[in-house]
Amino acid sequence: MRKLFFNETFDDITDSVTIPSACMKCFVSMAHYDKQKIAIIPHLGYEKRGKQSCIARKYLKWRAEEEMRENGLTLRHVESPGGEYKFGNYSLDGMLERPEEGNNLAIEVNGCFWHACPHCFPDDAAIVAGGETAGAIRARDAKRIAHIAREFEVEIIWECHLNRLLEDDPAMKAFFDNTPDSGPIDFHDAFFGGRTGPEWLGASAINAETGERLGKTIKIKDFNSLYPSRNMFTNYPVGHPTLVHFDKDVHWCKPADMVGEDGDILEGIIKCFVVPPRHVHCGIPVLPLRMNKRTLFPLCRKCSELFPNGAVDREYSCPHFEDEERGFSVTIPHIELAEALKAGYRVTRVFRAYIWPLASDWSPFLFHTYLEKFLKMKFEASGYPANCSEEGLSEEEAAARKKAYIDKAWSVCQVRLNPDRIKYNAGMRYVSKLCLNSLWGRFALRNRLTKTEIIDNHSDLAKLLNDDKIEISSIDQLTEKFWMVCYKAKDEHVVEHDTSNVALALWTTSAARIHLLDSLQKVFCAADGTARKDTRVLYMDTDSIFYEFETALGDPLPGGEQLGELTDEYPSHTIVEFVCAGPKAYALWLRDNTTGEDQFKMKLRGITLDSDACQHINYAKMKEMVMEKWGAVDNYCSFNYPTKNFRITKKGDIFTVPLTKRFNPTVNKGVIRDEGLRVVPFGYTDREYCQLNNPHCCECQVFVPDPEYYFNIADLGHESD
């Protein structure tokens, strides 16, 4: 590997600490890379002053509700009827009308950095916003406050005080978390991971007692290099985006509605309020929502709030009908929003958008040179597919299949393989896979990482303690002479690293979710868009699908060996049973197709399944916990690992601690319904319930998607395969 990187003019051992940084150096060193094309996105986005105003808007909404509920008073603010109160040349953040007291209250919500908070910046000489000193900013603000105080009582709320209130008041924090944010776009709000979780808690292809086949087949298929395939086949935004302010009501029901003031389709990152359909096409929600440290795919925001730990309700049906209850604010790439609109979602309000309006703002070949290098290495180190060496195959047929494989690698991935080098090599295959998957995430590396300094004199220590640009997280005295100080730069003083572009990373994950969604829809839907009755998705995990189909009708998901195609995880086994205890917690009963031998495999997040652990949790135990004891108080298992875990202190001391693990089945991303096996998304609506409680619901009509719904992704803006 070191020799490989030497060829790109650098030494990965001396120049890089991590694999992603070595991959990034390799990418940058390639001739096709143009530093002027890839933007360095500011840490706080392109509207730095707006970060505090987002907190201010949410606080004023919360304060308005509190004042109305407790005192019957009206608080005017930017999003209230009438907007901000104007006083001369000034606009007040908030104005509380107090007719009985004879004077009104002016509320100013100040950002600490922009208004030089005396608690955060006590030194008048400190340089803060716009290069001004803290003293100059405070003096200017004092004149403004004195002018307002002639007519109003003035209350000043500082951002740091608000942050402390949010830590101490769970109800206030919940209000902030659940209030749609109409403020500036934070690119990280659009950076979601993969879709993970069960659709069913169990399935059987063979009668466990009689051994009789049930006419069903269970398959598990993985995408071949999902993220690298999206790097290869996705058109990426490059350069700096253009900010478009909307903040207006719209009625978007289809991708063609996603237009700006000039009538052009918006291509970029859009922040909007979406209302999911009550009856989403084929039962698969499209848009993600981050809530309570969970990435959900809900059809109702209110239900997601009501069940923070999931629920078991055999007759669950969402009781919410209002858009304000079911909808939520989302920041999402246009390619994913277009898919949602096709599936029946509606956009009722658009807040902002970052768009790349020109064709030159997009690059379909951004990663190609890098990918071709390591794809060639991976393909050659993987050897030929199994069908090239099947028993009874003639030399001519084997040669033809090998040639077809090489030709397809060129036609699909533009990778020329050397037949003489195609031989299985586990080490080189591992290295190539590592390099293929480690590049794109490096663009999203956090800019605000903790730094550690070892200090041996009091003057340097005092300098750090008095630095207004950093936040100190810990100070440890190592010896009489040495201190270890850990700190982070404050948000306003963060310096971006030289490849900081989270837009490229979030575009990769968005395209990957669309690719998974396309395959999910092929399991759920027939070619004409109608729901299939002979298939069902059992489980999904970012780049894999567990599904069941009627054997006689054939597999709805064809496999392949090339980039982005699905491959069978267990081609030589029959999956007898599948049991799922939650996200990343499942067990399989496998039967060898040749020998008939039974095998059992389990995966439990956070638990190493060694021989000791398997004494406490095994296939039979998990099946009992899922099928018979779900929801019981004692439905868990706890065990100790006999080996000790090593721990290291900040001072470098090493010691061992005992390790205890506890496992219990849990599904917190949906509601367990239908006799305890089916998991439906939050917001699932039974049509009979809907027609009984909302007879005028237009969505109860059969939803007919676009003719090419989910079966042709070439029209997704700049997505191309």
C-alpha cells in the first residue's frame, strides 16, 4: 500500500495519520483534481449572522406561547401577525404588550459573538464580530438600548443564557427541537445516514416442525460497494452555491413544481416544510427526520414525538389529520425531495435553498480518476465470479464468461482489467475496499475538533485560559511542571480544513438512500406501480435488503457482480428462518444446500458473540424473546465477559475493568402492529380507520404514481447511472 501511494508523490506513512487523510492526499494529487472547483464551505454556512437569529426565533415563539397561556398577553415578533414592532429606525426582536401595567416590554435576544456578551467576552479589547473590539460593540449597543428604554422597559436575553436554560428545562428543549426552523440552512441538517430497521420481526420459508417448504424464499442481498457506486454514477455540485430566500407558502406536489422565481427547476439543497401522505405508495416513506437521536422515516411528526421509544399496538392507526401535526421541516437535496414528491409528499412552505444553477456547477466525473484506480485493484484482487468456474463448464464457455465480465467492467465502470492479474488476493482486496470507502466522508470531517496541548510554564497556561476564541474542556496537572489542556475553538473562530465540503458527503448518502429505495420499491411494487402481494421487505440496513418472495413467481431483485449491483449474501444456503429484535439485531437459521447442515448466525450491535456470550444469547433465546416475550419486564439477558477491558486515563495510566452487557429487544423507529410481527412507520394509517374518521380524505383514493416511478432514476436532476 505504501508503494501504491508513493506513486502519487507522497508517503502515506509519514504524511498521513489516518487512512481517510491518505486517500484525500491521493485524490488531491491526481491530475484531474481542480482545487478551484471544489468549494471550502464555511463552518457556519453562508449566513453566519443568522445562527443566533434561529435561536432567537424559537425562543420568542416559546415565550409568546408561555405569555399567552399564563398571562393572556400578546408578544409580537418576526413570525407573529404584524411582524416585528418598529420603533423609529429600530426593529424590536420582541414586544410584549402589557396594557394593565401601562408600559410595554421590549425583548432583545442577543448573540454572544455579535453583541460582545460581557460574560463570554469580558475584555473590552477582545476582537469579535467584524474585527471590532468588544468594548466598541457594547458602547454602540448601549446607545441603542438607551433610546429604546425611553419608551419601553427593556429585557436582554443572551445566547449563552438561553443555552443554559435549554440544558435545565426539558420542556423548553423539546419545544425548540420540535419547532420548525425557518432560519439559515445548516448543511449538517441534510447529512443523514442510511436507512436501518425491520419491517417484520420474523419470517419462515420452511415449517420448523415438519420440514415442509412453504413456497417462499428468503433472500439477503448487499449492494456491491454502495457508496463508491454513488461516487461513480452521481453528478456532484461543485463551487459555491447561490442562496435563494423564499420564506413563502407553496403547493409542490410533483418534481416539476420545484421551481424558483425565474421558473427554473431548483437544483441544490432545499429547506422546506413537507407533509407526508397518509397512504404512502407501497408503504415505504421517503424522507428522513432526525428526532431524539434517531433517524426516522415517518409519515407523521406528532406520532414520532408521542412514541420516543416505539410502541406495541396491534390496531395502531395514526389519529392526526392536520398538516401542522403530521408535517415537519427538512433540509434535503433536491434529488431526494423529487422522489418524495413522486411518492405523494407535499411541500407547503419553502424557507431557503442553496442552488447550483449552472451546468458548470455540476461534475459527473469528480471522483472518476480516483475510483478507477482502486476499482481496478479491487476487481482484479477479487478474482473472477463464481459462475466462471462452475463444475462441468467447458473451457470455451468459461473463457466467454470471463471475457463478458471484463467487458462489463469497462462498459459499466470504465475500468480496464488485466486478465493476467485477475486472481483472488484477500489483502489487496481489503486495501482497495478501504480506499474506495474512505474518501467521500473525509469531506465532512468536523472542523471543530478537540485539541490537546502539554504546557510547562504558567504564562502559556494563562494565555490559553484568557483566550476568548476557545472553549476549554479540561485541564489536568500531569506532574508538578506539566499541564494538559484540552480545548476547542468557538464556533465563530473555527478555521475550516482545506477540504471542508460537507455538501459532497451528504450528496453521497442521499444518492445511496435513493438507490436503496429504488430496490425496495421493486420488491413492493410491480412494474405497473401496483402493490405486490407475493413479496415483502423484512429488514434493511443501509446497503442490504432482507426480503421474502413466492418461489414460483421468481426473485424480484436480479443480482450482479458489478458496481452498485446486488449480490446474494448466502448463495449456497437456504434461509429457513429470520428473527429480528431491532435495528442491527437479528438472527438467521441457514441450511446448506449441498450437505443439508443447519447453521445459525446472529448479529447484535455492541456485543461480541464469542463462546461465552453465546451461552447467554443464541438463536433459540432470541426467537423466544421476540416471538413470545416481547414487552415483558423480564425480557432481557445480562452477562459478564470473563476477559477484562483495558482503559486508559488522560494521564496515560492503563487499567482493566469488568465488562457487563445487557440485551433486550427494542424497536424505536416504528410501531409493532398486526399480531406483533409487522413494524409500521409512525403515521401509518389504516384505510378503514381513515375513511371512518375522515371520510373526505382524498388520499384514500388509490394513489397512482408516475409511470416511471422508482424504476428510472435517470431523471433525478443530475443523477445518472
